[in-house]
Amino acid sequence: MERNLASIRRLEESIGQALVGKPDVVRLAIVALLARGHLLIEDVPGVGKTTLAQALARSLGLSFQRIQFTSDLLPSDILGISVFDPRTTEFQFKPGPIFANIVLADEINRTTPKTQSSLLEAMNEGQVSLDHHTHLLPQPFMVLATQNPLEYQGTHPLPESQMDRFLLRIRVGYPDEEYERQILCGAGAVRLDRVRPVLESAAITELQKTVEAVRVEDAVLDYLMGIVQATRTHDALALGASPRGALALLTSAKALALADGRAYCVPDDVKQLAVSALAHRVILRSRWDGGSDGSLDTERVIREILQSVPVPR
């Protein structure tokens, strides 16, 4: 356990060199990695979304690809394409940028829903099916996606099925005044070129396997299920969290426990991650009836549920 904790601390320190003053955000990104999940980073431009994704990728000794999502991006630009080879008179598959361990999907909601949905199989099953052939993706595999709020021009809302593939949705937020002053003065300037790999593939795989062995007592599991059930009966929600959402909350809670140096979950692990794991998986009645997106409102509903569900002692 001590060796695992030391590895996680090195990773946190490495990412923190680029994203200063945001240790909680860095911790959530690492939780998604340890839980074998994908991460959606949503916020206004200029707060460090892409920096966080790049710093995480640079801190890992893995292959990395960045895809800049635009309105004219096609599924083949992501997945790859089969090209006819006249020498062999056969079609040869040319893999796209999705064939990397860490994939940065930058501004994912600036492309069309058709192109967004091309990621579904890759994110859910770790493979790409094209021209009657299945191509396995390298492991470990993680998609780090950034998106701007839907109020910004040129954005397309992610389909519910796409949102459900992200283990966590987080926001970076504005820096504290102290850290923003450091950035303006140059002392806390972002220096991605200083970030070096601190973990190799084997170490990451070992950490991910350790997460699976983290214990969850019945009382903690009942608490988690109580939160999930409450999303399905809340008056403000037309659609509650699915079993996949419940599993995402459980897996991420186990990863958070490991990041805190524990081999067991406590209720606070579940409580800390409920908003990040569930808010993007539920649908408000107002949105169901054709209202606004209301992503902030879903977060408020999850917080209300956390206040109403008794915490086990």
C-alpha cells in the first residue's frame, strides 16, 4: 500500500507543476485513471482544461494523441480508414489517433453528434469495428475530453449515451486569488515542458488492479444504493442514475480510497464523488419537457439528495 501511495503522490506532484492551486481537480483526474474510466472536463475557456489533460498525459509513460474537435471533423478522422494497396490488391487499415493510451478529445462538443458517437465503442469496449473487422485499442486506454458550456456559440450537446460513457465530469474553476497572482507574475506559470513521465504502463496497471481489491462494507454499499435510488424517485428528475452510474460511483469511490492510502471505502468517498459521477447521468424534468440543459441544476439536485440520505456511522 505504501508503494502504491508513493506512486500516486508522484503523479499528483507532476501534474501539479502545470495546474497550480487545484489539488482537488488533479485528484479527481487521477481517480478516473485508477478506475479505468474516462474523464469529461467542462468549464469556460482559459481555466486550464487542456492543461490538465496534457499534464496527466505527459506524466505517464504512455502513447498520447490529441484530437482537436471541429464542426467538419469526420468519424474516419478519429477512428482511421481502410486504404487500397495496389501492390497487395488488398485494403490496409490505417489507424486513427484514437489508437493511443491517452487520447485528448479537445472541445468535444464543437463537432457534430455523428462524430461524437464514433467514440462510443472505443470508450465502452476498448475496440474499434470498421469494415467487418475489430481492432483492439492499446491498454490502458483513457479518453480525456474537454468541453465548453453549451451557451457558447458553435457547440453541440453531447448525447446522453455519450455522457454516460464518462466515469466523471469535473470542472476546473477559476484559481484562487493567491495562485492567480502567481500566474500573472510568472512564478506559477504553466510549464508543460517541465512535466516528465513518473509512471510507466506496468505501474498504472498494478494500481488499477489494486483498486479492484479495495473493500466496500455493506453499510457503505447500502449508502451508495440509497443515493442512486433517490435519483430515481426525486420529483425534479425525469431520469435517474442507471446501474452503470451506480457502478461508476462505486468504482470511483474505491479509486479515491486508494488515492487516500486506504484499502477500504468509507461513506465520505461516496459522498465526495456523487456529484461528479452522477450529475451528468440524470435528466431534469424541465429538460425532458424541452427546457434548458440545466447541468448546474442536476448538480444541485444531487447535493440535495446527499443531504437527505442518512450517512452510516
